[in-house]
Amino acid sequence: MSRIDIGKDFSPTPSGRYVVDGPFSGEAFREKHLKKAVLKDDLEISVILDTAIGLGSSFLEEAFGGLVRNKYISSEELLRRLNL
């Protein structure tokens, strides 16, 4: 199982969609944390959201939607393995 705590492992104040928006963007989170967990083929990927102060829709869409859009994982497989 992969366990990722956004506020502790990434940033307590994540924001933005792309890396050009800042170092704590959804794209950066996906590439630094989520992609590794997905490619490890863990049966469960647990992402702790509670420790972050606010999570914008653009951040979340780029982080999680980007996994599917970039073909790291299918939407069905992501829904099966992801625990928020």
C-alpha cells in the first residue's frame, strides 16, 4: 500500500494546476507522488487530504485526472485502487 499525506509529504497549501503556477501544483504532486504509487502497482493508494489547507478543483483535476489523461492508469483502475 502507498500512503501519501498531501499536507505532510507535499505541502500544507497546495495550489495551481501546472508547475508554472508554482512548485506545489497538481502537476507537481502527480509527477512527484501519485505517478510513483500508480507505477508501483500497489493494490491500494491511500491519499490523506485532511492535512492540506484547501484543495482547489484545478489542483485536484490535474493531479488525479492527469493520471488518466496521461495514460498512467485507466479511470476504472484508479477508482478501484484509490482511497481518499
